[in-house]
Amino acid sequence: MKHNIFKWTLAMSTLVLTFSCSKKSDTKDSQNMTATAGDSAKTSAIKPTGAAPDWGKTMKPEMLAVIEKLGSYGDKPIETLKPQEARKNHTPTDAVMDLVKENNIAMPAPKVDTTGTNIDVTGGKIHLRMYTPKTGNGPFPVIVYYHGGGFVIADPDVYNASAQGLAEQTGAIVVSVAYRRAPEHKFPTAHNDAFAAYEWVVKNAASIKGDPKKIAVAGESAGGNLAANVSIMARDKKIMLPLHQILVYPIAQSDMNTASYVKYANAKPLNKAMMAWFTKNYVNTMSEAKDPRISLVNADLKGLPPTTIITAEIDPLNQDGKMLAEKLSAAGVKVDSKDYTGVTHEFFGMAIIVPEAKQAQAYAAEKLKAAFK
């Protein structure tokens, strides 16, 4: 490992991306988070060195530059590694950080403070990282956020950019949940941890300067799946529903032969083989992949909160998000959705470099602020 990702997080934490494979990181909370906006003039100067790959001919230049940098590290494919090894691979986070460093992109001062706490869950404890606006006394709205990583890799450090970006753009507290990962903790551990964290926030919002009547959920990829499940569990257990859910390219079904799985089978940073590897490592038996908690399109979706779904064009999970949007609408749920062209899975946290990521974060923030009103 060339460097410790947590040290990088301290310096450039907002660059951290979605669904990335996590390097081993310090468990302390970063105390010097930075904003997601960068020097637009320098960002526009970031160019790829070669042509777009066959699997991503429509890729935008900034996105391609990140993918090229990621490929330059020469790591072994995640699907060929053991989970503990995969967590040490370079991430798209490292690629963005290196591009920022090489192009001398300035980072603005952070608008949030970060703290952390551990909470009890069935069979153990999990960590919550909280991003609280520096200005204002609250009570602030609260967003419970779930990172990606296929239920196997990554952590709140890797997904810092998205969590902090949402906090800064909405003026809300974001609680980022470090749920337990597979294969050390198999299905449905992550799902149960996700709900336990939401339940804790509902009961303890006031103690963290939050408004217990204004709580939303958000997540990316595996985290998008978890966020939707939290809403379903809140409905079924008859506790307060989230006011809104932001689902960014969520895992929503188990058929790996959809149009986007076929078209982007060899995409990066996420491909079909990786999705099969994630599934195998999380479930106890492969038949569990059809469980409605994983295959959300088969779940009872009635009575869920208004939903915003964000998808990336160059992504095996593109159809997952679109299918879920259709199923939610059919169940009577209000759904807004946007598909961002020319970008890959994990783009959402790349606002410092990728214009579409900045647009997507602003879109999500707009929907959340409207819900909190």
C-alpha cells in the first residue's frame, strides 16, 4: 500500500468516492474535512491521455482521466482477491486525489465539524460519523447516509465526499453509518445494522442538534439498497418514516443479465464479475440474492417516502435503478430520477473533478431541502 488513505482523507477528504474498494484506514474521525467544490479552471484542464475504452465510448473526459489514473496503479482485479486483500487495493478515491495533487487544485475551508460515536447493535457495536454544520445552532435536519462497497469493502472514509457534500449543500447533519461488512458478517447483518443506526438517530436526534421530525436517508450502491430497506423496515415496524430517500445507483435486483449488465460487463470501476463476487461474499447461499431485501424490485414498496434515484450511464447497475423507479411508481410512491450520461459507477462523490457529480449532488440536495421544508 503506497499510503494510508486516512491521512489523505484528512487533507483531501471530499474527494472520496462511491462504491470504492477501501484501503485499510484509521478508525478515528477526520477533524479537518473540506468542501466538495474545487478550482473550476484547473479542473477543466484535467484531460485523459488516451481514447475512451470500447465499453465506455461515451465517457466524459474528466471521468476518463479518473479511470486512466485508477488503471495506472496496476492492482489485481477485486474479483480475484480475498475480501481482506481487496480492501487494500487502490480506489477511485486515490485516483482523484492524485489528479487533484498533480493539478494543484485548491480546497476550500470545511463548512462542517465531524464527530463520532459508537452504538450498540445486535451482536456488537458500529460507528457513526456525524457531520454538523459549523454555522447555526440547530436543530438541524438529519440525513442518515449509507456507503457503498457491495456489503464487503469500503467505509465512511472512502465515502466521505458524498456524506460531507450532502451536509454542506443541505445545511443538515449527516450521520454516516459504518455497518459491519461481509464475509465476516453475512446477510442480513448490514441490513440490520443500517436500521439500528436509523432507529438510534430517530431516538437521539435532539442530542446531536438534530430535528427528530426531519430525518431522511441516503445511500450509494449497496448503501442505496440499505437506505431503501431502512424505509421499508420503518414502515413495517411502525416507527417514523424518513421524509425522503436518495438512492444513488442502488443494488435493486439479482439478475446479472439485464441490458446494462451485458453492455457494461467489463466496465470500470464496477463490472459484472465484481458484482457476482460481492454477492457471493455477502449471502449465505446464492438463493438469498433473490430475497426482497436484496432484490428490492420484488419487495412490497407501498407507502414508502418520496424517492430520488440517481443512475450512471456506464454502469452495470444502470438498469437496477431504472427498474426500481418503475416499481416504486407502480406502488404509488412519488419518484424523481435522473440518469447521468458519460459517467461510471462511483461518479457521485467526484464533484472536485467531474462536473456531472457536482450536478448530481446539487440535484440530491435540492430534493432533500424541499423535503425538509
